[in-house]
Amino acid sequence: MKQSETLERIWTTSAARAPSAARTATRRRITRALRATLIYLTLSLAAFLSVFPVLWIALMSIKRPVDAVALPPKLIFAPTLESYEAILVQGAVASSVNIRGYLINSLLIGFGSTLVTIVVSLFAAYALSRFRFRGSGLLGFAILATRMLPPIATIVPMLLIMNTLGLYDTHLGLGLAYLAVNAPFAVWMLRGFLDDVPKELEEAAAIDGCSRIQSLRLIVLPLIAPGLMAASVYSFLLAWNDFTLALVLTAREAKTLPLMVMSFFTAEGIAWGPMSAAVTIALAPPILFVLVMQRYLARGLTLGAVKG
Amino acid sequence: MIARRALTPYLWLAPVLAVLLGLMVYPWLWSLYLSLYRWNPLKNPVPAFVGLGNYLAILGDAEFYTALKNTVLLTVITVSLEFVLGFGLALLLNTNIRGRAFFRTACLVPMMLTPSIVGLAWKVLLHDEMGLVNWVLGAVGIGPQPWMSSPSYTLLTVSIIQVWQHVPFVMLIMLAGLQAVPTEPMEAARVDGASEWQVFWNVVLPWLKPLIMIVLMFRVIFAIRSFDTIFGLWQGAGPVKAGLVVGVYLYEQVRVFWELGKGAAISYVLLALTIAFSLYFTVRLYRGLEDSR
């Protein structure tokens, strides 16, 4: 930008254009200011639209239920935590939605499956990255190809196998399903990060008598810490956000938060208070993670795609 | 000793392979086998072999074609809009205005949210009587619209919500791409007298083409499996089944009608569609890479 500006200035201050140089400069300044304003306005609109729906529901959750649906919308109100209290403390069951139970399940299954996924995927990714053996390329591709499977299309296979294993409607069953779904992407992602760590470091450690496991734990792991975080967050979010598998593989015991959408609207009316509180709770971790991890999001998504 | 060495990588891979083979490969092969049988546990507890009968039944099912039509429509509309808006936002964020980080963060929010709960949240906003959107529309004179209850609005409603949720994905990737464009070709073009528009069209865009292909491919693959959001909105196929997409069709066949064999067959049809699109984009991608060599 600067180079072309300088060149333009050189050209426009040549004798033939000298008289209008000042006017052109001012005109350019105005257009630039106009351009900047337009950009600000558009981005502000985009940002507002992106954030508003969630913000509105969150606001609803701290209003009294009668204020929450008041039209024209009440922007000045007395905040109250009664909706949260109802669903978390009292364990209120609104329209047969036991939010507290769903929340506990989501947390358990989310953290549990993520932990196992990362450990298992790390070993696999390390093997693909460090060992040269027959079929390593094909295996890597095959692992990634399983990600192409549409989740909804897996409901018949999943239902069959979980039922056979006796894991229908269990935490273990759903957790294993998430492990199977998450592992390919986690392996691919971790392998990318591992490939960035030079093998010479481990070779040097080996000379000093370090075993593979030790060098993995003491040298490699700290170096790929951001990658581990990113992979963990992705895995957790996938388990936290999943609806399809949870819908098909659970009945009463292992229901997770996303399933709340099946129940809040009934003939009696809409449970606005508990519902908005539940939605806010359910959306909090994803938003939190986006804010914390945004630096790594682009890296994880475009690994290998952008040749920078 | 040598044998043990050779085994090591497989040992490290064993857990992942066990899980994937047991919970992915085996069930999918079982499904393929099942798709050749008619099995409705409510009607015939013993599966009956029908060969390609299920696939033929699907191809002869008017509902399937409705679902397919809706899926294609939804995919084309949402992916196009997502791309245009996402790329546009990326271009705006690639300028050097202040507060970029704030805008980028704000625009990223919809991306990682739970799709089914996004459906529920928008259901509240788009509620025909009590929803905020209709109140605003009434206030500005356009008047309330039947977002949730009218079948003619169904696909529009789903499109709006899905575009809202997935624009950040496109924006993020295109922004990363824009920031990685090498500066030398751009500077060279400018020195030669090219306008900013010409630089963009002839230097930046061609360089970004592979990335654009990848973004479009991912969005298409994920759009054709739409399911969560629609269920978040209607807990089913929508008013007069206007929201019937292939995913919902599959779910209904399995959980409502208990046609497990047919469901397995639909799974493979959906898989075939996904592979077809992936191949199309991958081929275009590689052809593009070949051209630029």
C-alpha cells in the first residue's frame, strides 16, 4: 500500500499536474475516511447480528419470566436468578426436561470422552508422525476418511452395535460413540502439530538415554501444548454439541443438554424462564472456548490447507 | 528384538484402530449387509432378504425425492450466501482499521454453538406471536411473518439460521488465506499500474482458489447432513413436512417407522452423495493445482 502511494505521489506532483495535487490529496483523504466509516458500520452490524440472539436469550434468563416475553421488550428490568435457581438448585423439571441431570451428563460424558480421545489419539498420531512403517500413509488417510461419514447416517450402525453391547442409554455407550467420531480428527490434528516438532530433539534425548515414552512426555508434550489444547477443545465441543447421536443412543439415563430442544414446548405453554436459563448454560462453554481458543481455531482448521 | 521393533508402531496405533474398527468399520459393514434385508422389528422380527429392494423402494419413494430436493435447495442457498458473506467479512477484516480483533471475535461466536440449541434460540426469536423479530418487523411497518408455522417459510427460516451460524467458518478460513497471500506478486502488479480491483481479481483471487474450493467442499458436505437445527426448531420435519431433508427422512424411517433395513440403505445413499461431492471438489482442487504448476 505504501509503495504504490509513494509512487502515485511522485507521479501526481509532476509539473503537468502540480496545480491539482493538493485537491487530489484532500479528495483521497475524504474517500479514505468514507471507506473506513463504511467498513466500521458494516462490521458493527455483522458483529451485532452475530452476538444478538445469544445475548437476548441470556438477558431473558435473568429476567422474571413475565418480563422476559414482554412486548415491547423490556430493556430496563430487575434482574433475578430465579430461573437458574429453579433448574439448578431445585432441580425443577419443566416439561419433563431435567436440566440439572442433562448438565451433569454432558459434563461427565464431555470430559470423559475428551480425555480418552486425546490420550488414544496422541499415541496414534505419534506413531503416524514418527514411525515409518508399511501402510502408514494409507492408514492416515483412512482415519481421516472416516470423518466424511455423516453423523445422521451412522445412527443405524451405532444403534445396532450399542444395543448389542448392551450400552444403549449409558454414559459409557455415548462416550465411546463420541470417541469413535472424534478420534480421526484428533489424530489428524495432533499429527500435524507433531510433525512440526523436529525429530532431532528426540534423537538428542535418546542419545542421553531417554526412552521414547520419556521423551514424549518431557520434550514433545510441552512443545505441542497449544495443539493439545486445541484438539481437546474440539473434541469436548463435539461431545458437548452433539445432538444426533445423543438423540438416538439415549432414552432416560444418559440424556445430554442438546436434547432439551425436544421438550420445552408443550400444550400447557412455554417454560420461558427455565428454557432461557438452560439455553444460556448450554451455550456458555462453546462461547467461552471460542473466545479463549480463537487464535488456534484458524490454525487447526487450515492445517496444511494454506501454504504460507 | 527386530520383531518387537517392527510391532511398536502398531501397538501405539492399536487403541485407535480398535475403536475405529469396532465402532465405525464393523457397524457400517453390518449396515451394508442389513440394507439388503427388510427388517422392521415391529412387523417382522426376523430380517427378510430383499436384495436391492430397499434401494429401489427409496428411489420409488416420493418423500425421498422431496427430501432430496429440499436438501439440494438448502445446500445451494446456504453455501452460496455463506461464501459471499463470509468472504466479504474476511475482506473487511483484512483492512487495517482499528478494533479488528473485537469485530472478528464477535463474528466468530455463532460458529461453535450447539446447532440444535441454536435452533431453539432462534425459535424463541422467531416465535410467531411472542418473538422479538416479528415485533421489530411490526414496528418498522413490514408486519409479522409466519416464520415457524408456514410451510412456505420453512426453508427460508432454516436457511437464515444456518447462514447465521456458518458464515464465521468461511470468514475465518478466507481471512487466514487473505493474510497469507504473498506480497511480491501484488506489489509487482501495482508497480505495473494495476488498480486495486485488478490486483484483487488477477493476483489474489487465483491464489486463493484452492482454499475457496476447500471451504466450499466443507460447507457442502456439512450442509447436506442438516438435521440438528431443524429438530431444534420443529422436533421433526416442520409444518406439513416442509423441512424434510435427507437427514430427517432417514431419522423418520428408523425411529418412527422402525424400517431398519431401509434406514441402512438411506445411510448409504447419503454417504454416496457425500463422497460424490467430496470427489467433485477434490478433483477440481487438484486440477487447479495442476494448472498453476
